[in-house]
Amino acid sequence: MLDEGDETLLEVNNIEVIYNSVILVLKGVSLKVPKGGITALLGGNGAGKTTTLKAVSNLLRSERGEVTKGSIRYRGERVQDLPPSELVKRGVIQVMEGRHCFEHLTVEENLMTGAYTRGDGRAAIEADLELVYRYFPRLKERRRSQAGYTSGGEQQMCAIGRALMSRPETILLDEPSMGLAPQLVEEIFGIVQDLNAREGVSFLLAEQNTNVALRFAHYGYILESGRVVMDGPAAELRENPDVKEFYLGMSDEGRKSFREVRSYRRRKRWLA
């Protein structure tokens, strides 16, 4: 469990999500994101990680999905019925999977779109743009380049930088490592860690790369088939034999195949 002294920013309580009025995707998911923390949402493809993030950011309706049970609260207030733009104003913003950028705009124009909800003046926005460039110096070098012609890593940096321009308190970060070379993955996660430590930004990140996520996160939740099957401090999850076997590719006997009978039985126990 989380430390009782931690201030909870986001609380997801026993939610169910249904798509197209018939397809049950999340089944009683509960989690907490503390202020100043990096919380990882882990699991394989199709486990429900992205759906959980979209439930929080209220982007489900565009995909004919809805939260049918449970509650989502931010700073103690129910937020699941708010429009996404209102959540952004409250400090919650999602960075979508797939490095979404406006391809026809320059890198700097993309970053500036992140400030559209702000009303604190040009000087404050310019100061934050320079802050983004300090964390992502490569973006400053490419600021006049059309975003669609930048590399995958640069587009991921642009997407995170655009989110920072809204002055978020909490960023929902979906699959930041997807499609990136290992060196770039380390760089992106290192910047996330710095933003958390230096700027106080809290993160809920969905990630299939469990090894990397558990090295940078403080706390983790593991999803299987739309349910939370395990949670705990990241350091403890890294040493958990089930996590080692399924997600880190090793066990006390060495590397294991997911298809082995003993592993299958253990997974069945999780989902029982």
C-alpha cells in the first residue's frame, strides 16, 4: 500500500469500463497516484492500461467507451464527468500513445499549442517554453523543423514538452518507450525522473517495458485482463518472483517461457 502520509492527488475507485455498451474492458480497477510520485501501470498488450488512462482523462467517449461503475476523484473531487479541457485546467493532461504531434506544424508551434488553456500572459508562457527547451535541448535545435519530419524520439519529446506547456500537476503518460531505441528510452525516462524531482510533476505512466518502468517509478500496479492483480512499491515488485518470471523474463531457475505449465498455473491463480 502507499504511505499513509502521502497526499493523494488522483484516486480511481473500483471502476468498470464498457465499450459499445457490451464489451467489458476494466473490471473493478482501483489505484492511487500520490502528489510528487511516479506511479507505473504495468501489463501486457491488451491488459487495460490505455483504457485506464483514458478513463481518467475522459477521452473514452470519443471511442464509444464509458465508465459504468466506480468513481474517479482528483484532489477529492469527482471528475469523471468533466470535459477533458476542464481536467487540463485542473492540472491533469494525457500524453497519448504513439507520439501524437501536429505533423504540419513546427516543433515550437506544437509546443505552443499546449498553452492554449492558459491565461497568465505571454511572458509566463515564454518562460515555460525555455524551461521545456532546457529539459529537451534537442527540441530547441529542431524548433523550426516540421514535426512530421523529426525522429520518433524527438516526437515523443515534443509530445511531453507540449504537455508541460499546460503547467500540469499530473501527467498521464502512455507507453513512452514504444518504438524507441533503448538509449532513447533511458533518456526519456531520465527526463521524466528529473521533471518529477525538480518540477514536482506527478506521473501515472502506462508501460509494457516493466524493467525500465520499475527502475524509475516509486509504486506500481500490474494489470491482467482489465484487473489489478498486484501492486506495491517498485523496489518490492522488482524482487517479486511472479513479476520476475512474467515481466522481467527470469525466475529463481533462470529465464522462463510464459507458456510453461507452472507459469500458466500461477497466472491462473492471479485471475481466480
